[in-house]
Amino acid sequence: METQKDKAENFVPQQEKEQKNSFIFTILCMCFVAVLIVSNIAASNTIDVTSFMSLSAAEILFPISYIINDLMVEIYGINKTKKVIFLGLAVCLCSLFFLYLTTLLPTGYSEYQVVFGISSGSIIGITVASVVAFIAGSLINSYIMHWLKLKHKEKKFFFRAVLSTVAGELLDSLIFISFCCLLASQFYSWDRLLPFVLTITAIKVLVEIVLFPLTKYLLKVIKKQEKKHSKNQVQK
């Protein structure tokens, strides 16, 4: 017969069970961190938009992380989302640090350092600035999404997703481009700060709007699966 002590030792809080067994949440975390790492590696490659403006290849990937951010806040809440954002920050900084260490190893290929885009101090500074800007933008995006959900409940998801992304991307782009003007003045100038920020923000928001039908579909599917998961946990 199981004693009271055995029951206490074997007891696992319901919330902890859900966190441990939520496979979908784990997948979203992995995707969020993966997009952040790949984006910062790809940031060294640029895309010529106009004759006077080039954008980082990472601008194509960053909106995906904001979509994941919106889904996590909408389904799992602000507290879990913040933990994932800071986890992404830690993992990304660690990956950049170890990539930098690999460029210090003896090699016969000077192109190796160029591939990773971390061969100079200014590039390292810009890369770190990109991570910091992204984390700041993600936090603002999460808080605005959370505040609007408290106000509108389950309604106006499109409005909440787009407005939070606009605010997050504006802050993200402002921080990143400002650091670029400081550390890479040969490519970025202060007089073009505002056009750069507005253009990058517009592109990212446009990507989110285009992908919104997919975001809405994923939200519906994930909510349905999480309800089944919660029901199974209660039955257990």
C-alpha cells in the first residue's frame, strides 16, 4: 500500500506535467531559437534593394520568429514566452562565441572567417547588436501582444499581431541600424537612419501580413491540440 510519503515523493504538479509533456511548445521553442541563430549567421550576407540601400539576408528570417512569438504569447502566455526569448539570447550568444573561437584556429583558408562574418571587431559588434536589438524587439512585441489580449480577449488577433510586430520591429530596427551607423559608418550613415528603419520595419511587417493566414491556421491547430493535451493530463 502506497504511504503518504511515497505519494508526496511521486507527486508532480499539473503545470509541470504540462510543461514537460507539451511537445508542440518544445517544437516552437526549438524553431524560435533555430531562426535566431541562423538569422545572425546569415546577417553577414546582404541583399541590394535599391542603388543606395542594402538589407541583411536575416531580414527575411526574423519575421518568422515574431510569428512564433505571437503564437506563444497567444497560447502559452507572457511568462513562458519571456523564458523562451531569454533562452534564445543565451543560446545565440554562446553559438556566436564558439563560432568566433573556431575562426582563431589555424587554417589555410582565409575565406573561412569571411563565411561566418565575424573576422573583425566591427562585425562582432554589429552581430551582438543584432542579437540585443532582436531580444528588445521581441520583448516589446510580447508585452504589447499580452496587453492587447487582456483588453480584447480572443478577439482582434490580426490587429494584435500586426500592431505588436510594428512596435517590436521599429525598436529592433532602430537599435540595430543605430549600432551599424556607429560601427560601420562606411556602409551606414546617420542621415539615412530613418529611411533604413522605416523600410526594414515595413518589409518585416509586410511579411507577417502575407503569412497571417498561415499564422491563424497554426493558432487554431495548436490551440486544439493543446486542449486535447490538457484534457489528457486531467484524466491522468
